Amino acid sequence: MTEHASKQYDVDLDSIRSRVLQMGGLVESQIRRALEALASGERALIDDVIAGDQRVNAMEVALDGDCSQVIVKRQPAANDLRMIFAITKTVTDLERMGDEAQKIARMAKSIHERGGLHAAPLVEVRHASEHALSVLRRTLDAFARLDTVTAEEVIRDDARIDAEFRAILRQLITYMMEDPRTISTALDIVWIAKAIERIGDHAKNMAEYVIYIVKGTDVRHTGKPVGNFNET
Amino acid sequence: MSAPDMQMTTTLAPKADVKGLDFYYGDYRALNSISMPVYERQVTALIGPSGCGKSTFLRCFNRLHDLYPGNRYAGEIVLHPDNTNLLSAEVDPIEVRMRIGMVFQKPNPFPKSIFENVAYGLRVRGETSRRRIEEKVEQALADAALIGEVRNRMHEPAYNLSGGQQQRLCIARALATDPELLLFDEPTSALDPIATASIEELIHDLKERVTILIVTHNMQQAARVSDFTAYMYLGEMIEFGVTDELFIKPAKKQTEDYITGRFG
């Protein structure tokens, strides 16, 4: 992209964009470690993930402040305006993903304080979580490269995470019916599965903002994005 | 040139149509084949870097270039509803200026009283009735949102007014002859933010009765006050479109580079 006549404007925008990616990396790490904590029950890791959400929150506040400064100082227009607008929404989605990671860690704490996972069906949860992490990573790549093809793939993939969530629910209902003593643990796992499903939703939102930045087209709530997207 | 949003423009009638307009300062071609509509009772902003021809273009509408020898127009500016080609040699530029008012960058009141500044155009037109002149002056000052500030000082020199008031006086002077089209050439570049806001508010109110064409270097001003925006570069019309779209999603990369400050 051509540089601005004001070099400082470029520096400010580049700084904001790279810190969005840093925030994305932190959120990705929080989710991954929350899932590790769920599997291992390691108390220190659980506490670390819960406390780590403060860093995510602080990054959201700082980035919103920086976006406000760009608006005040530069009155961005066209693709710059779309970028700033999309970033303020992206950091909100990232912060909420951070909340979901914290929620997973809290559920992990509750499950392990109650005596562990026992025979809880976690294979599908692991699949869904790997899938959600992959979607988040690809969304961040799409944002970094302003790549609408990847963004469209991510939007399409969110439907798979939703389907996986519904499958987990069905499985957990069977699990609870077979042995009512597992209900507390199963409900915690439902919350974890829901958190993973929400992470997919937030990643999808972010992918929609990438399309908005690049093409200026708002594909939210339209059912399908622009471009070469073929609805399955 | 890209076409503006069809939904918006189908309900609008053009007050003027610019068709293949060229303009020459001697041998130098300053405008190159410009075509665009100027929609009735809408505000159209002309933006572009210094030297792009936007003020030259604006001045074609009231034949200001006729004042200097060697200047030459080609093409047409057709004013509706009577389809008069404003650039035709058979059309008297004085008549054109009666129908098309202009407000300049710096307020330029005449060295006369506030009242006489506004009455001037009416007197030139041959109006002799003192009562009618007083009514018209009062109405024009009201339309320019100045009457409340000058009602008791009508016969003071216009130079006693502040810069923002002087500019509104110039707008009142232009309005007094009931123009069909008002041209603004960077009308707020010499004013402070408060005076600028009052002029912008006035432009917003005036478009209910008059078509407005405004040249501005301030893109936020173009975004605030105009319904349509035209981006010009090197004497050419690069993009003309609905303002709300042009500042968020311009069709041309050249426009995007300019409005985002990537120009040059």
C-alpha cells in the first residue's frame, strides 16, 4: 500500500496493527493453555490463565485509546477509516475470546477440584477446540495479510464448529443419562464446549471485518460474504 | 468517472449539466473534458490538490474567466430548467451572475454599510422601491442567519463585523438576488472553527432553496456538508459520487490515495 504523506501516520497505524496481532497471539496462548489446564488439572497453570486475562483486557483498553487518538488526530477516511473501525471491533472480539479462555480455566478448576474428568467424553471437545484455535490463527493471518480468501474460509468453517458443539451436547446428554453422578462435571464441560463455540463465532466476526477492510463490503448478517464464497 | 448510487440519483433532477467542459488559460489547458451533473437543491463538493482545477471549474459557472483576455471555454454548462448554455458567447455574463451567486475564500464586503452591501445587487438589478429593498435585505440577512446580530446596526460599516459575520454578510449579499445556484470557493478557510460551523450550518439550511457547489480543501468539511463529491486531479474529473460512499469506499484508487493522505 502507498505510504501516507505523513510518516508518523504510517508509524501509528503500523503500531496499532502489530499490537492487534500481539493481542491475538496472547489470546491464542490463553485459550491453548486453558485447554492444557483442563486436560492436566495443573493448578498453577489454571491460576495463571485466569490472572492472564487482565493483560488481554489492558491491551483492549490501550488499543481503543490509540484508535481514538488516530481518529482525533488524522480523521481517517476510506481504507484507513475501515481499518480503524474494524480494529476497534476486532479488539472487542479478542477481549471476549480472552474471557472465554478464562471461563474454560475456571471450569477446569471446578472439574478438577471435584475429582477430575473420570470418563468424561473429551475427544470431541479437543477436536472442536483445535478447530477453534486453527480458525483464530487463520483469522489473525488473514488480518495480517489482508487476505479475504482465508477470511472467507474462516467464515465457512465456523459452521463446522457449531455442528461440533451440537454433537458434544448430544454426547453429554447421553453421558448424564447413563450416570446422573456425572451431571456436575458434564455441565462444566457444556460450558467449556459453549466457550469454544463462542471463540469460533468471535473469529468469524473478525474474518468479516477483514473483508470489510479490504473490500468495503459489510458481510455481517448477510448469510454469506462476497467474492468466491460458495455456501455449503 | 464512476457513476454515483443510482438509487439516490434517480429521484434527483440536475440543476446544471456539465458536458465535455474544457478550459484554457491561453494555450494552457486547465480543465480536460469534464462532465458531471449538479443536482438541484443538493450540495456538491469539489475536492482535489492545489492546482487541480477545482476553482477554475467553479469560476466557469459564473463566467468569471471572461474578465481576462486569452481565456477560452469549450463544451457546455447547461443550466436547467431553461437549458441555457452558460458558456455560450450569446449569453450575457452579467445575466449569468444574476442567476449564479458566488462567495469567496476571504470575506469581501464592499466599503459600505451592512444594509448597502446586501442592497447592492438589488440596486444593480434596477430595484428602486425602498420598501421592497428593505424587505429583501431583511430576508437575505435572515436567510444568512445574520439578522439577529445586525438588526440594530444596519448602517454601520460592514468592516465592523467579525470575519465570520462578514462571510455571512457576503452570503446574504449573494442571496438577495435570489440565485438559483450558489458557488462557494473555500468559504471557511479564513475562519475560526466556530464561524466555520455556523457557515456549514447555513449551507445545510440553504440547500432547501438553492443548489450549492462548494470548493474545499478540508475533506472533513466536504464529508460534513455535501451530498455529492467530485474529486479532481490535473484538470480531470477522477471520481464523482455520493459523498457518504466516496469517503468510506471510493471507487478509484487515486481518490482513495488522496482522501487518505497518501497523495504525492
